[in-house]
Amino acid sequence: MAGVRHPYSSLVSAITGAVLIIVAGTAGAQGDPKRGQKLFENCAACHAADGKGNEVGPGLSGVFGRKAGEREDFRYSPALKRSGITWTPQTLDNFLADPQKAVPNNRMPFSGIPDARERADLISYMQQAFK
Ligand code: HEC
């Protein structure tokens, strides 16, 4: 490899880079957002469907990339505020699998979604609805 600079090598690395970005962009989002929308009914009792206002739970719009417990207008548990979590598809997946295990003593009264496939569907929906 080293030393031989093929005329197409920069093109090849550009393509490789693009493929990596596509792969990274879809990682954790292979779910089906249509099925995810249905699954969000489990959350909608407490989280507004449009993500805006707070209900029993905090509004979730803009949740990806935000630190846990950061909405100024919602009274979170000390446990969630101190968790140090930044919400990404991966951290959300871990939280939703078993909220009390992920963040002991948080105040979200929800037992979790054990099925990884369902979590992937739900998270891909949330990425569209609450980005
Ligand atoms: C029975 C009410 C209830 C249900 C059902 C519920 N939540 Fe929550 N959720 C809450 C409450 C209350 C909090 C705040 C917890 C705390 O402060 O410890 C919360 C917090 C969260 C947070 C953290 C938000 C932030 O700003 O840090 C996320 C993400 C979340 N819920 C997602 C979901 C999803 C997805 C579902 C459905 C699978 C769901 N919740 C189901 C009440 C609920």
C-alpha cells in the first residue's frame, strides 16, 4: 500500500469515507419508524406526542444530543439530573431497556422494553419525531 499513489486513491478514500458516514448514520437506527410510532403509545400517556410541553414526563423534542434532566421547566429527579447521560440512540436504548437499572431511583414510572427490536423501532421513530 505505502508509497504507491494510485491516481484513483483519493477518489477511493472519498468513497470509503462516504460509506463510513452512511454506516455510522444508520447505526442504532435500523428500526422501523412506523412500528415505532405505534410503540410510542406506551410513552404518550406521559410524554406529549408533539414533544413540546411537559406532562407527567418532560417534553422530548430536541432530546437527542441533550443531557438528561436539562429542561429548565421540568422538575426532574436528582437521580436523572446527576446521571451524566447525554441522550443518543445508544444511551436511550440502554435506558429504555430497563430505566431503573440504567438510572437507579429515577422517577419515570415505566418498567422498560425488553425487546431490542422494539427499542430500535421506537428510537428510529423518536429520531424523526423529536430531532
Ligand atoms: C407513567 C409515565 C411515563 C411513561 C409511561 C414514560 N415516561 Fe419517560 N419520563 C417520565 C418521567 C416522570 C420522567 C422524568 C424522570 C426523572 O426525573 O427521574 C421521564 C423521563 C424520560 C426521559 C428523559 C428526558 C430528559 O429530558 O432527560 C426520556 C428520554 C423518556 N422519559 C422517554 C420515554 C419513552 C421513550 C417512553 C416510552 C417507552 C417513556 N419515557 C414512558 C414519565 C414517563
